[in-house]
Amino acid sequence: MSLTSGLRNPRTPLRRFLDRELSAGPRPLRRSYRSRYPLDRVLLPPPGVGTEAGTVGTAIDHRLRLAFCATRPFGDPARFGVMTLPQDEVGDRMRAVGEELEDRLEEVAAQLDLDGRGQPMECAQDEEEDLARMLIAAAWYQVHIRSPLGFAYTPLSLAAHEDPAGFTLERLLALPHPDMVADVVAQVYRAADSALAGLRARTSPQACTTGPTFPDFGGRITADADLAADGVLIDFKSTRYPQTLRQHDAWQLLGYLLLDASDDYHADTVGVCFTRSGVLATWNVEEYLDLLGTCRRDLAELRAVFARLLNGCTADLEPWEPDDIGRVQRLLADLEPQAAPGHCLVCTQPLPAGSRKSFCTAWCATRASTLRHHGHLSPTGGPVPPERRRRPAEPGPGWEVVSITPIARARHATGPGQPASRNGSAGLPVR
């Protein structure tokens, strides 16, 4: 299971559970963010970044992690990407170059003392550019783990297939566009002049965990935040639109908090660092939960119920089979918080004595209509299942992928001359 993929689709059990539990929705948190963290200046990606914005985002996340703790400079995702490359001529060559890249990055990280608190967060311009090239290359290797289909279209894979014998580490480090390198470096310098530098200064490398994972669920769900330091759980975001806090990002941060069922990271504060604006937005855990409307349960109870959800179903996938739909529906009904008589149906807080109303405030009454619309508040006492949709067609053996852009285009291999059709799912061939 994947936390990120489970949050993308509003019909997954994971998303339905959180949408129901967070009775306030994202608006109060957004208002808090905008009022407390006004924007000054936003770094926009240069033209040469193009469709590689995600690669740049992965690289800057990696670079900022190294500023706090550089014990694993290459990172497990990139290492797994190298290890799982195909066992053929091209795959062997990419693997050898990946291993050279890992050795080079470890050597440079130690030489520059990236996590040394006696050193500033940023290095010299030429050193940062060299680091950026290595981290961009490492980000391409990570793509092989996340999307083997997408990896085939990375500059790394294309260059290796074009000339396997000439594919060397020097060739790999020359592939990133200069604008990609400049974009990563600019975000590093922006972070060095932000509240993130203050957090780094008051911590030690030993007290920081980069890429914190959550072993309480035995590997059943994959999720890793970017940094846990001094009781602060942080996610880095390189979005070009830091003017608002997306619902997905807010839910994701809460997901990390709930997955830490054993409280291994002792998080009493959660936050998002927007690398293009230099804003480190933080809230203490109690305030964050209140803004999201989790007043129906405390953190310990919410973690326990969340664990029951993950143990009871494949929470990141939308159920399609009737048996799966029924099982998920029964599980969500069993986990639903019940408002006792004389309590508000939305926030479950006590109503004024003698009140005949169903809601404690006008805001809860307004919010109730939204919850009902999405099936999270039912007068019958159970969650309303989402309307059934037609299951997307699965690609057959004769399909040929011709695009992996967000609006994918494909043609059927057995129908030459047919116009390409469109689908909103990236990389999914359609008739």
C-alpha cells in the first residue's frame, strides 16, 4: 500500500476515512497558513526545467535532507533503483554507473561535511552545482522503482540505450539541463536564508532522521516523510504554487503522524517547508488536529482506528468487486465515530442543555451539508457508499504506449491509421 496513491483517489478507503474524520476540511488550516505565513517572493522554474519539475523536486528534497544528516548520501530509493535494473547489457552498464555515482556522492558529502553544524547549510556555487547534478542523476534512478515505464523515458535511460559502451559517470552528470541545475541551487540558497536554517542550527545530525519511515505496520504501507528533527515532522514541497496549502499535502502530513503509532519520532510539531518560497509552516500537533476538525477522537484513539483500517483492507485502492465494496463499507461503518444523543452530529461535541438542534454552531450546520454530499454523514447512521463507476479498461497485449504525459495518448497496434485517443491517466493506453 502507498499513502500517496491512497490520497489521490477520493474513493479509496484511506481517503474516505480521512475525509470523514477531518470534519472541518482543509479550509481552517488554509486560513491559518495564509494569515501566519504571507508570501514574499517565489522562485519559478526556469524554462529548461520543462517536464522535469518532479526530478528537480526530488533532488532538492534530497539536498535538504543531506544538510541535516548525511549518513546515507545516496538514499535507499536510488539504491533500490540501481539494484533492480534489468540483467542485460544496458541494465548492467546503468547499474555500474549508478554504483560509481553512489561512491562519488558519498565521497563528496564527506569532503564537504554537508551536515556539519560548523558549516553553513549552503556550499560554494560550483560545489552546489556539482551536487545538484549528482542528485538529479540519483533522482532518475529513483524513477525505476516508482515507475519502470516512466524510467524508460528519462534522459538517463535514453542515453544508456543510445550508446551503452559510451555511457559513463561523466556522461550521466552532463545530462541535466543547466536550468535544472540552477533551479536546485537557487532553492538551496533560499532554504539557507529561511527558518529551516534555524532548525538545523539547533539540532545535531544524530538527533535528525532523514526520510523517516514507519515500521509499525510491517511494511504493509509505504510512506516516508522528509525529515524528523527536534520533535518536528517535516515534508518538503517544491511546488510553484506555495500560495495555498493543498488538501493532499495536509492529509499526507496527518498520515505520517498517524503512521507513527509507537511515537518513535516524538513529534509534537508538524510542518511543511515550501522550498520555492522559503516558508517553513509549522503547527503544534494539537493545533493541527483542531484545525482539521479531529475533535471527535484524540490522537491516540485516531491512531488506533487508523491502524484498524490499514489492517482490515487494501486502503490505497478503490474497491471494484461487489464483495470488496461490501467489506470496505462494513469496515468504514464499524470505524465511524458515533455522536451520542445530545451531541453535535458533525463534531460530536455536547449541545447546549435543552437544545433541539442537531448542530452546536452555524458552521457545523453548514459543514454537514458538505459531509452529506460526499457520503460522510448519513441520517441512517452509516457511511454512504460512493456511486459505482465503470471500471477502467485494462490495456491488452496489443496496445502500444505512445505518450506518458498527464493526458496520455495511445493507439491500438492492430488498428494502423486510427487516430490517437485520450485518457486522463498517465501512461495508460486506451482504445
